[in-house]
Amino acid sequence: MPRSFSRRLALSRRVGPFSQSARLLLGPSALALMQAGPLAASAWADDAAVRRPAEHVAHAAPAPKKSSAVAAPRVKGEDIVVATHRLSPADLARAQLDSLPGAATVIDAKQVLRGRNLTNADALAFQPGVFAQSSGGGDGLRLSIRGSGIQVGTNYFRSGILMMFDGLPVTTPAGTPYELFEPLGLRYTEVLRGANAFDYGGLQLGGGINYVTQTGYDAQTYQARVEAGSFGYTKEQLSSGKVIGKADYYISVTNSYRGGYQTETQANSFGVNANFGYRFNDRVSTRFFFRYRQTRNGYPGFLTRDQILTNPKQAQSPYRAWHSVRIQPGTKFYGNTTSIRIDDQSKLDLGFDYQDAPIDIQNTSFSQIWGYKTVAATLNYTRHDVLAGHKSDTQFGFMDTSDLEAWQTNRVRVQTGHLAGLPMGQILRHVTYGGTENYFHLRNNTELFHDFWLTTAAAVAFIQKSSGVPYPYTAAGANFKQSSVDFVPRGGFRYVISPHVELYGNVSRSIQPPNDWNLNYAGPYFTGNIPQSGMNSGAGRLRNQTATTYEIGTTGQAWRNKWSLTYYYSNVRNELLSVMTPQSQAVGASIYGNASPTTHQGVEASLETTLYEWAGNRLSLRQAYTWQNFRFRHDAVFGSNRLPGIPEHFYQGEIHLDTKAGFYAGFNAQVSSKVGAAYDETYFAPSYHIYNLNVGYEWPGKHRQVFLSVNNLANTHYAAIVVPGYIAAGKQLAVMQPGDGLGVFAGVSLGFN
């Protein structure tokens, strides 16, 4: 949904989630809070406030003494009327993001739960600028925002986006492990595109995604959910949440299985998502988080265009014969956030998390066993003032993510080719990795004049990465280390033109360091008649990808329409793409490396229209459109070719009926233009359009729901994912993975308090 449209309305919404039939006089510090960034505002509107409206209002707007009320100067716009309905956590989050001078949206989990929740691709649908596609029902999505991580395929750590749980970074120096992102158990999800994730420390080109977990304050005491349908799909969830005095808890246990639409895509998972919070007093609160998830996903390889159009259920040879699979045997995430309200004008938020993410990849003739243990820490101090009659808020933040242990071991898995005759399980190669990323960021929002806010910000990034190949040792395998210090400025504005129209813009730098494992993939190769032939024998230097992005946009509402429209243009240097070096060309491979200068530009548009309303019923239309034009700038090999892998045009639209009685129905379409499948622009995945249907019933006033979803009604054969090859020269490369065919899914959810 677009942001709130009237700043006065947004202020009234932020006072508290319930109405008061009175007029409140807010002090300067409280008004400054309303204009704070997402971290500051969300910290003030904590979990307890959602369920304790009277207490929240009392602290947000303390009743002034008569003498001070008369003597104190009034700040223009402080008299507001509080709305007469309760705001959901997602509504509060939307209001908190209003201070950003750029594009950001909030996805309410309640809306997502009205249909199938297989992967995060379901949760991230209808988000302009976000390309999220799943293949084979696995969790390793093809995920990109504004062209981030174009070259990173499925079942890899994600790149170019800061991903978080409850403001705690899940992204590590190796990228983002994807297996923990179970879509069930969330309150809402914040999508902050581009530099608009700055307040979280997200300086990457793609921005950030923050998944906010349910707590005891907003969960049912007992809840059960079951989904089932085509391709052998089943998914179960049991959860519980409750407030007990000053404490609260939430726990969710999920289990899923899917036989698969395509051969060799069997998938199963088991996970636990839990948190425990405690309010020591009105100024200090803390919350502990724990997540655990184990997954097993079959690997079918990639197909050519003609193979997908004729028989998308087949697997690539020889992965079917090898029964290739990727296993996450048990990833663990431990975290804590603590909020300390220093006084009425300032607050300190502290965060810490630890991850243990083992990986067992059994895809090719040799296995890849990975071990990653990482820590992260965050600190954010916010202060709200009125300076010379101008409202101003300032935030200082720090984020660190560091490897504690990172390595990869390759072992013989299939006795074939140059591995013939070697003992099964013999160690072929051992690689070590290391990295730390430290970001110091400072931001100020000041209201220069009525309803015009200026944002100034800057960050300093200290980044260090390393990699080595200690076995079998060669001179090239010596530990290689690189480090950098970068300055990342940002400036923007936000202007509320009228109560229903807002304009914003910003100019921002971004920085994306290579993942630590990328250094090894950029290194030299073992050659000759040895078992390690074709593997990287050492690490290579990679530069940080940087960009300067210009963004302008508007949100608003008029004539039963709510819109969001953003245009951006990025000059990118050292983009991390597939390149070919003399060393890689000698072994017939392209590598992950820095490309020549590129440009990214696009339009992100969303429109929600109320078509007709009657007697508490509503017929509506929601649409999301993304135009993306990513190109080389005078590359020596590819000239001004488009960057492949992401569609230029991507559209999602849904007509939806909601009735007062609880019945709902939606019919939606997803349309994609053709997708480049190689850098030389001689090979493409064809355009496609698919249609889906979703109907359901929610018992009014009760936490009970049933739904039926029918996906890909026409059983269209299409390539959902393209991980581009280097040069196709007109030939068909196996670089595509199919989307699911016709599927029928049903679900039921029951909750009790």
C-alpha cells in the first residue's frame, strides 16, 4: 500500500492504536517523534503499546499542567484529532515509514494469509520493484530489487539486499542464508527499496527487507493452520502467544512437504520461530528471539527454452541420475533487542544476533560442505528536538556483521570422469573464508517549512574480506585479504503538497561488497590431470560495487484511488556480474567478477482502486507494475546491451471482492516480458502471462478461515527463473527453471484465545 497521505492524519495515527473522543495537545518532543525514521518510531511504538493504548497515549502525550500549557508557545499543527478506530501493527508501521524521502511499503501478513503460503515469493507478490520467483517450491528464491544480485541464482546466499528479522541483520559477510525465511508467523514485512533502508544500515543497491515477527501482544493463544494441494504439497503450523504480566511469548512450529511439479524437486522443511519479551518498566524493555529451520530441496539443474516449452517436468542430465539435493541440516538464529528510553526526547536501541548455518550441497560429482557461524550487532540512538521553531530528529546508528567461522570442503561424491577410482568421501579441497562489515550511519530530518522536510545523511563503511585454499596447498592458495573504507552520503526531501498528495526525492550513494565466497570464485584454477582440475586454487581481488542513485516519486489518494509512483536512475560501477578473464577462458568458464560501468533505471508503480462499495461490501482492483532497464555503458564486449536475467516489464493485477459476511474472492494475473538469458542478447526466455484464483471465508469476529487457491489456471509452460549464461551465440543454453503448472491448494486456520 502507498504511505499515509496527509501528514496530519499520519500524526494522529501515530499517537496510539485506539481512538480517544478528545483533542490532544502534543508536546514538541512527541511531535518530533512522529516525524522520526522507521527505527526510531518503531522503537517508541513498542509491542506493549499496541495492546495498552491508555498507557501508550499517556507517555506519548502527557497532559500538561495548566500553567505550562498557557505559557508554552504552541507549535503549528499540534492540535489533532485522534481517529476512532484501532490501528493494526501494519498500519502503525506504514505511518512510521512516512518520514522516508523514498519508496517503501508494508505487507500486512493478514492479507497474505488469505491464500497459500508456500514460500516468500507468495509473501512478496504485488510489490513494485521487487522480483521474487520460486522454482520447484524451494526457499532459495530468485530475489532482486532494482536489479540487485542479478547474477546470483537460486539456492545461493542472497546478495544486494539487507535482510532482517525484527531489525536484526540476517545478512552476513557471505550474503543472506535463505532457509530461515518461513513466511508463517509474521506480523508484517517492510520493503525498503534502494537507499531507503539507510536507517537500518542497509547501504546496498537493492535496499532492505525487514520481517517483523508476531509477539504475545498480537497472536492468538492457540492457533493451528493446515495447507494442502497439488504436487504432494502439505504444510502444517501450530502456534501460541500470550501476555503474562510484564512478559509475553510467541512460538510457531511449522512442517512442510512437497513432492514437486518438476522431477527432482522434492522438498521438505521443519522450523521453529519463538520470541520472549519483558517490560522492566515504562522505559526499558527487551526481547529474545530464536529461529531454527532444517530443509532439504532436490536439485533438478537447468533447462533450455525449448525443454521448458515442451516438457517442463524433466530434470537436467545428469542431476536426475545423481539424485542431486541441497540440505540445510539445521540453521539456528539467536537474537536480542533491548530498548532504553533515556528521556522524552531520546532513545537507545541495542541488538545482537548469532547464526549457525551449516550447508550440505550434494549436486555434482563432488559435494560441498559449508560451515558458517556469524555474529551481528546494532546500535541506534535517536533524538527529537524543536530547533528555532523547526521540528528535527536525528539518528546515529552502527551495524556490524562478522564471520566467526567460515569454510568449505569438497569431497568425492560420484566416481566419474577425473574422480573415477577415488574413494568415496575423499577430501578434494578445503577453502576458508573471512569477513567483517561495519557501517556507521548518521541521519537528520528537519522540517524547513510547513510540511517540507529535508533529509541529510552520511555513512562510513569499513569492510574486510579474505579467502584461502589451505588444501591442497599451492602458492595461489595463500590466504588473501582485502579491505576498504568508503563514504556513503545521502540527501532527500519530502513535501506534503496537499492533504492527499505527497512528493519525495533523494540522491544517494550505495555500496555492495562481494560476498566472502565470491573471492574464491574470482581466483585462479587448478589445471592438469589432477582430481581438483577446474576448481579454484586461490582467491582473486574483487572491488566493492558502488552506485549513485537519483530517485523521485509521489504517493497519494484521490477519487477512490491510492497510488505510489517512483522513478530511479543509478550509475553503477564495478557491478558484480559474470565476466570472463584470460584464466577462466582457458578452462572454458566465466567467473563472478566486476563488470564495466552499467546503468539501472526503472519505474515502480502501484495503484489500488475501489471500484464499488455497497452495504459493507467492497469490490477493488490492485495493480503493481515494474519497468526495469539495466544496461552496460560502452562495454568492450557487449557495448550497450541490456543486462540479462530480469524482465524489463513485470505486471501483477488482481480484482478482489470482500463481503461483510466474510466471503472473499480474487482473480489475478501475472505478466512478464521476455527475459534475456545471455549477455550477448542472442537468447531469451519467452514472455508469459498466468492467471490465478483465490476464494475464502473468514468467520466475522473469530479467528477462523478457509481458502481455496487455483494457480496457473491455463497450465502455461514458462520460465520463472533465468540465471544468465555468458555468451549464447544464438544457441540454447540450459539456464532456465520452470514455474509450476496448474495447481489447486486449500487451507484452513483456526485460532482461539
